[in-house]
Amino acid sequence: MAAAQAVVKGSVVSTYGNRAAPGLLGRRRATARMATSAASAVRISGSWRKIPFLGGRLAVGPRRSRPASRSLVASPVQMNFAIGKAMRWWEKGLQPNMREIESAEDLVDSLTNAGDRLVIVDFFSPGCGGCRALHPKICQFAEQNPDVLFLQVNYEEHKSMCYSLHVHVLPFFRFYRGAQGRLCSFSCTNATIKKFKDALAKHKPDRCSLGPTRGLEESELLALAANKDLQFTYTKKPELVPSGDAAAEVIAPEPPKLPPATKPLVKQGSQERSLISSGR
């Protein structure tokens, strides 16, 4: 505070003493003393260092960073991390004859287009522990039986369709074939896998079925069509009933003709007289 007042009055406070030099003469003396001094204290990089001062101007500015050597400069590297979608457990180990159903219409068409081929419909749920444990074995059966078609139905994605098909227990399987339609249906786990093996051995042999492929039963098709959550339409097949004209043309068979009744023969003469006399 005292130094500031001294500057205002025209005098300079010397850093080398407590005396104040008035006016311009004081400034010159102070400059001469700084020039003739052997060393001066300058603050560099946060510490005070003594350096020789020969009377020139000393410009102390902000610290500048030293340019890094070329060997230390790292060139920019573009790193692309391609994180793929994790494969879900029901997608692992799939065989060419295994396919997931996308809709009710897809299920109906797949069964219809299979012809005489054996079709196994596997109803599963992603959160079902039994379904997950059984999946590797189902994939093994599919690999060992390439002529059998395995259709997967995700219960969580097609819950309304499963309700219409009366599927309430998982894991659940249904076997279909040709004109015979549904062959069997059951639920099994790893502990009861023998059910699946027996059904596969029973229905696997090739059979020639007469007539068109049946697929789902008509009651199941009507239930799917009545479900408002599904975009599926089905028209009931008309029953073959004879019309009125055709029924009128049917002629009832005639009853067999009986021979005419024969009258008892009455012989006249001596025999008739003898009967009458015997009656008397």
C-alpha cells in the first residue's frame, strides 16, 4: 500500500532498500542498480532461480510446451469394434431340416406342403429350463433323421396361437403325417426322452397315405380362424348332402311279391261224404 502511494507521488520504492528516489532521478538510479547487479532472482517453472542479468530486456511470458519429438507422436488409429448379436440357445445346433414357425398361416402351410413326410412340431419357450436342456438332443435327432421335418413354435411369440391349439405344457411335441393328420402328441423332458424315441421309431417308416395331406384338424383350424389376435382365415368345407331333386329321384325298392293265396281243394264224391259222416 505504501509503495502504491509512493508511485502516485512521483517516487519509486527500490527493491534493494527502503529509500525512495523522487521523480525521474529515482527511476534512473533504480534501473542502474538492476543493470549492475551480478544476479537477479527470476521465477521460472514455479521456483525461483538466480540467473545473470547483463542489462538487456527480459521478457517473461506464459510457459510454452515443448514440441514433442516425432518418435513420441502417436498416429491416430481407427478401431472398429464389431459386436455381433449373441446367438440364442434355440438357434444353436440347428440342422437344415429344422425351421422356426413365424405365424399360424405358416404352420398350416408347412404341414400341408409336407405331403407324406413326417413332421414334428416342437413347442418351446425361451424361459423354459426343460426346453433348453432338451434342445441339443432334438438337434441330434434332426441330424440323424434328415427326412423328418422339425418345426419350432416359440410359445412367447405365439402364445395366442398355442392357446387355440390347446398347448399348455412345455416342452410339447406333435407328430403329423400326410392324410393321417395328427399321429400323437405328448410332453417330455430329458428324464422321459424315451417317449420321443418310441414315437419317432413308430411313425418314421415310410407309408403311402391315400388322399390329400390333412395337417391340422378342422376343429383346430376353426379355432385359429376364430382367434382375433391371429390374421388367419379358414372356410369350413361344405358337407356333401344330396339336393332335393336328387333325393326325389331315389326310388324306394319294391317289396317282394308274394304268391297268390291258394284255396283248399274240396273233393266231391265218396271222400267228401265219408268226412261228413265221420263228423256226425
